[in-house]
Amino acid sequence: MSGGTIPLLLVCLCLMFGSVQNQGSSQDAFIIQYLERRLAQMEERLSLCEQNTLSLTQKTFDLSSEVRGCQSTLSSFRSEVKTQMDSVSARVDRVEGELEYLENKIPTQSDIEMEEALLEQQIKVAELEQIKTKAKLNVENDCSTALSQIKSLKIVKKAGDPNGSWFKDPSEGSAKVYLLSGFRNNTVLEFSSLENFTKTSSLPDKVMQLPFSWRGTGHVVYNGFLYYHKADTPNQILKVDLLNGTVVDSTLLPGAGRLPVYSLNPNTYLDMAVDELGLWVIHADLEYEGNLVITKLDKGTLGIEYTWDTQCRSRDAEGAFLMCGTLYVVYNTRFGGRSTIQCLYDIHDTIHSNESPVIFFPKRYTSHSSIHYHPGDKQLYAWDDGYQTVYKVETRSNDKTAAE
Ligand SMILES: *[C@@H]1O[C@H](CO)[C@@H](O)[C@H](O)[C@H]1NC(C)=O
Ligand SMILES: *[C@@H]1O[C@H](CO)[C@@H](O)[C@H](O)[C@H]1NC(C)=O
Ligand SMILES: *[C@@H]1O[C@H](CO)[C@@H](O)[C@H](O)[C@H]1NC(C)=O
Ligand SMILES: *[C@@H]1O[C@H](CO)[C@@H](O)[C@H](O)[C@H]1NC(C)=O
């Protein structure tokens, strides 16, 4: 608005009127009145105009502050959306992880194929067994194999508690499968064969009640006898005849019972194992900084034959097994992850940890509560968070004379 020019115009008009009045005619007076009226009208309009301008400025100001307000809400909106996007993408990540976990849990086509392979292998093992019995003298001392790889995983079944153990009786000619669910119970389920065990519908062929509950997940069956840690004792091992459920022998393992064998399985204090050489028990000993100690037991009398202190630590371990007198210790994290063998101890001192690289389990999230090696099958029977799984292993010849 040209606010400056209008007052100037008014001054000019006033001067003009002054000079006109001086002439004193009535016509002039009329004109003056007329002009004065017009002037008043113009002033009115002018003030109106100024008011309008003022209100318009006010409105513009209001509008711009409104716009500014909108902008700030918009930007806060945007940051809110961004944080929501972030949380959504984190959730997507988590779901992806869970999916992978589930996918790994569901038996896939390749697992089914593997089952056939498993049967084939069992036939081969049976054939091999026959050949072996023919050349028994040679076979009995033939224990020069070392683990080179854990090849494949097969999920056989989902049964029982998240924690437990299952295994086959590794004595020659036996196909029986045993399932001991939970880390404290006295009910043993027996299946006549792996085939029957695998059938989801099949009931156990025998349900046995032990005279005393077990503790942990470290039991084994050998030649129809169950060897296990008796509940409510620090270190007592029982040998029970599974035909009639009677305790035939018992022993106390010196140094055991004060520490869980594996820090990731805090309920297991004694872990029994069977390999080509016989019956073993593994425990963690406070006197050796919590490292694992292996003891060879006489499977007949439970007498202690010999004890070896290993350098393998119990911390972050979840299980272990023996193969040809070599202890292989499996480590993981307490959140579950990919299991690895990172420590081994050979009683013959022919294999050394530093010459064997870390051995990985097949890629999968796992949390093993027990792992049992079967010397006939050369397979590992594991309990993975309520799933019963089988790992095939690859061995290489470990020539003792060459290694020395
Ligand atoms: C013991 O095991 C049996 C069969 O597996 C089960 O039915 C029972 O609930 C278990 N008992 C306890 C105390 O966990
Ligand atoms: C499976 O179980 C059934 C019934 O208990 C038995 O008759 C059959 O012989 C078993 N199969 C094998 C291969 O043991
Ligand atoms: C249980 O069976 C064994 C043989 O397997 C026998 O020596 C023992 O006397 C039996 N015990 C009972 C209580 O029947
Ligand atoms: C299974 O054992 C793990 C530790 O090894 C423990 O955290 C978990 O609570 C156990 N699960 C059950 C159902 O007892």
C-alpha cells in the first residue's frame, strides 16, 4: 500500500480548498461541502483499507506461524515414522532368524533321503560286522581312527522334555533304542529298533521303572545294562539290569560331583560314554581348575581302570564323546548357536589339539543336552532342545606308529 503518498495528497487538497474558500461564492461553498464529504468518505475508506492491510498482515503472520507449526509436527511425525520403520526392520530381522531356526528344525526332503541312506548304512554296518567277526582278532585292536568331520544331521524325532538323552545299545547285535527324557526321572522307554523309534505313532516296546531316579543326561546302556548317575548323590554310579530292573553294581567316582561336567548343562555331573575301547565316565574336577577328567571303568565290575586329566575346559562346553580313546569336547554359547569341537584329548597321545583344526557341526542353531557316540554306527546320537538327532561322522585313519 502506498501509505506515504495518500497523506501528501490530502495536504495538497486542503491547500486548494483554502484558496477556493477565499473567493467566497455560494457555489464554491457547495463544492467545498461536496469535496469535504468526499474527503471524509475517502478518509473512511482509507482507514478501512489500512485496517484491512493490518488484518491481512496479521493473517499472513498467523498463516505462516501455522505453516511453521505444521512443519514441526510434520518433522516430528517423520522421526516417529522413522523409529517405527527401524523397529519394524529389527522385527523383520528377528522373524527371519526365527524362520531360519524353524526351517532347520523341520525335516526337509534331504532328511528323508538321508533316512534311506541311514538304513543303507545300517545294512552296510551289519555286513561289515559279519566280516569283522570273521577277522575278530585283527578288529579288536583296530582303533586307529580319528574324527575328521561331522558330515550331516538328521532329525529323527521330537519327543520328551527340552532336556534328555537317547542312544542305542552299542553292544554287538543289539538294535535297541532307549529314551530317557528330562534330567530327573526313573522311567526308561525302550524301542526294539531305530525304525520303530522313528515312527511318530509308535509306542515304546517297553516302559521300565528304575529303582532310583537318575540325575542329568549322561547315561548309557551297554549290553542290556543301564549305567547312570543316581539322583540325590554327588557321585554315585549305578549299573542296572534292564531285564528285571535290579541294581547289579554301584561305585563312587572320586573327585566328581562338585561341578557340572559342562557349564552349559548345569544338571549333569557325570557323563558316561561308550567307545571302541569300552566304558568311560567324564567329569569336571575342581582340583584341576574345573578341567575335564576321563576315567576308564570296567564295564563288568565298575572298577576304575585308569584316570586321565585333560586340558579341556568345562566352561562353555555342552557335551563330549569318546572315539578310540580320544575325548572330543563340544562347545557352544548359552544362547544356543553352532556347536564346535574345540578341544580333544587322546589317551594314546597320538592326536594333538593343535594339529586338528576346529570341527564344526552342520550349520544350525543347536543346544545339545546330550551327545552319545555309537562305535558300531560311527554316528552321534544327540538331544537338541527336545529333538532327537543323528550326526554322521567322517573318520580318517590315524596311524599311531607314523604319528610317533
Ligand atoms: C517321568 O517320565 C515320564 C515318561 O517320560 C513322564 O510321564 C513323567 O511325567 C515324568 N516325571 C517327571 C517328574 O518329570
Ligand atoms: C516294530 O514294532 C513292532 C511292534 O512292537 C514289532 O512287531 C516289530 O518287529 C518292530 N520292528 C522292528 C524292525 O523291530
Ligand atoms: C535279574 O536278572 C539277573 C540276570 O539277568 C539275575 O542274575 C538276577 O538275579 C535277577 N534279579 C532279580 C531280582 O530277579
Ligand atoms: C534344560 O536345561 C537348560 C540348561 O541346560 C535349562 O536352562 C532349561 O531350563 C532346561 N529346561 C527344562 C524344561 O528343564
